[in-house]
Amino acid sequence: MSCVSSQPAARRGKLAQVGLWMRRHGAVIRTVQWIVVSVYAFLIIVPALMPLPGNTAHLWNNLTLAAQFVFWGIWWPFVLLSMVLLGRVWCGVLCPEGALSELASKHGRGGAIAHWMRWGGWPFVAFGLTTIYGQLVSVYQYPKAVLLVLGGSTLGAMVIGFLYGREKRVWCRYLCPVNGVFSLLARLAPFHYKVDEDAWRRSYKSGEQGGHRVIPVNCAPLLPLRNMKGAAACHMCGRCAGHRDAIELSWRSPTHEVVELGDRHAKGWDTVLILYGLLGIAIGAFHWTGSPWFVAVKQSIAGWLIDRDITWPLATNAPWFLLTHYPAQNDVFSWLDGAMIVGYILATALVYGTALLAILAGVSSVFGRFEMRRLHHFAQALIPLAGAGVFLGLSATTLALLRAEHLALDWASGVRIAILGIANLWSAWLAWRVGGRYSQRLGQRGLALIGFAAALAVVDSAWWLMFWGWAH
């Protein structure tokens, strides 16, 4: 019998009761997961086997357009939003890759986790490579590209699951392209599974005296439950709720994990992912299609090549799985296009990421001798604005599809401004609170906040260009 729920129900809060319900109804959660897997498989496989939609197709009468809208217009933007509102419930309850990886692991070889997988840079590298490759094959527009990118990721999750671990989600913990992004956003969630370490220690004695056998929890994402702090890596699956009467789903301040734990959990790769990933590579990926600078530079290079009779970079003979190649849709990338897209995204990441890094270094120095740990802490205060930017970038696809259906979208600009305004205020508040961890002097904290406002302005400039500056 598991020592999990001797505490009277009346003494548990309603949120804790939700966690216990999730533990007791694991079969229901698994059923939901397999329903999502079925829908996911249908939406990535079937449209790829169908002809591309014609000019008269609509969202309501064409499966390919409907799947495109579901994936990029609804699914992914609101998965990101769910991380902030609910923590990583998507990962633990709904994610098809997680479910398939864990299933493969259950029936796989059960090998030890390879050392190379534990490298801390994988979240950034996987996010960057997937984002750039997705742009090269136009993953937001074409179902074959969706099958290649998302289906390839799912296949990778299953292979890694089969090779490593036993009923674990090794892929999700170390190699998933969006694991790092989800980890950052979940730090803002208003609740988490809280571990009472004193109760955990007491459970050893009470278990021995009461003759209870404590059944270990299968934590699929491989977390050390006894010492778990925060919600960054927790998949919120509910399996550990009530374990040893020491873990329960609890409310917390949305600032808690960044402000109170950010200095202890600060990692260089988290900062790289925030500054050069979410606020660099992602911005470049959203920018290039509307950037007049991209067009001007490409035309200049093309002219230079033609003047010198170098024509192979202008050829459009790359296969669709390397560069976008759909002649019937008049959408074909040349080798120059591919090189320009990669170069533009990387240049954007370098410019924005380095500018933000320099500003945060100055902010950190306000409090005395420069420390990287303090810089990493302040970088986490940018998470709300970084997450809002990716949400707005993805929702641009939503609006483009709705605009193609001739729906009125006059409200979109106001909503974007509101989202950016809230995110800026949230990030500024986090920076103010983080500053309070290093000094109680209002002058120092105020000066740091002014510097941090410069970082916010740099980020805002990217979205001003995309949504307003280049749109007129």
C-alpha cells in the first residue's frame, strides 16, 4: 500500500485535491493522451498525402488548410500560453511525443542515458536548428514540411525512448526542441507541485512504524522528487501527488520561481536560449519574410553574382526537403534564398542577443562587481516578453489564415499592443524584484530598472518593425 493520502481530505486545499484526482485517474489521462496522439497523427499524415489546396479552398472545406490552422494558428500559440497559465500540463497530460516516447521506453532496450545527451546546450541547439530548418522548408505553409519536421521529431522521440531509460521520457528531458522554451515559460506558472522536505523525512519513520510500503513514483521526466523546486522541469502529470504526504499541487506567486529561485537555478544556457534563441533566432525567423532589408541585400548579392557570371546560387533545383520547392504554387527557393534565410536569422540573433547581453551586463554591474550569476538572473526577467513575442509571431499565421478568409481583423493591432504592454510590465516587475535580491537601496534598483527598460525597448523594436514599421 502506498503511503500517499493519510492526510484528511478536509485539510487539503481544492488545488491539492485536483492533483490527487489526477493521480487516481491516471488511466483517464492516458486515454486522453492517446486521443491526442490519434488526432496529431491524422493531421500530420493525411494532409501530406493530399494535393495542395487551390485558390478557391477555404478553412472549412479543405483539410490541408484546416490542419495548417489547427497546428500553427491554434495549437502551438496556445500550447505556449498554457505553459504560463498551467505549467507543463501539456507535456504531462497531452503531448503526443511524450506519450509515444514513454511507450517506446516501456518496451525498449532500457539502456543507460548516454553522457552526450546530458550536455546543457541541447535545448538551445535543438530549438535553433528546428526553427531555422522549418523556415527553409516553409513548415508553416506546406503539409509535407510539417510531416518532415514534426514527424521527424516524433520519430526521434520514439527512437530515443526505445534505446534509453525504462518507462521514461528521456527525449523530453534532454533533446526535445521545445523543452527549453517550455521550461522557461513554466517558471511563470501560478502553481506547481510543492515538496515538503520535512514531511518527506517524517514519512520514513511513520512508514516503518505503520508497516506501510511506499511505492516509488515513476517520474517519467526523471526529476529528483524529494528535492524538486519550481515547475521548470515538472510535467505536471499528477503521478507524484500525495506521495509520502509530502507533495501536493499548490498555488504560488507567478514571480516566485524567477525571483526566489532564479539566482540558484541560473544557467548560462538558459540565458543563451532567452537572448539568442527566443529573442534572436525566433525574431529572425518571424522577420525575414516581411523585411525590406532582406530583399535589398538579396537583390544586391544576386546582381553581384550575375555580373560575374556566377549563376549556380540562383538555381532552384534543391529538393523540397532541403529548400522550399513547389513550382505549381510559384514558391521555389534558390540556393541563394536558403543562404540568405540562414544568414538573416543568425545575424538577427547575433545583433539582438549581443545587444541584450551588453545591456544586462550593465544592469548587473549596477550592484557592484560584475557577476555572471547576477546577469543570468536578470535575463530570466525577460521571459514574459520573450514568450509574448513568440506567441505574437506564431499568431501572425493565425491572422494571415483568417485574413485570407476575408474576416475583419481591425482589432488585431490593439490586442498586440495590449499583449506587449502587459509583457513589458511583467518583465519590468520581475527585474525590480530581482534587483531587490541584491540591494534594498532604491537608487541602485531604480538605476538597474532604467537599464533594464533599455533591454525592453530593444526587444520591442523588433515587434514594432514586424507589425507596424514594415507594414506601411
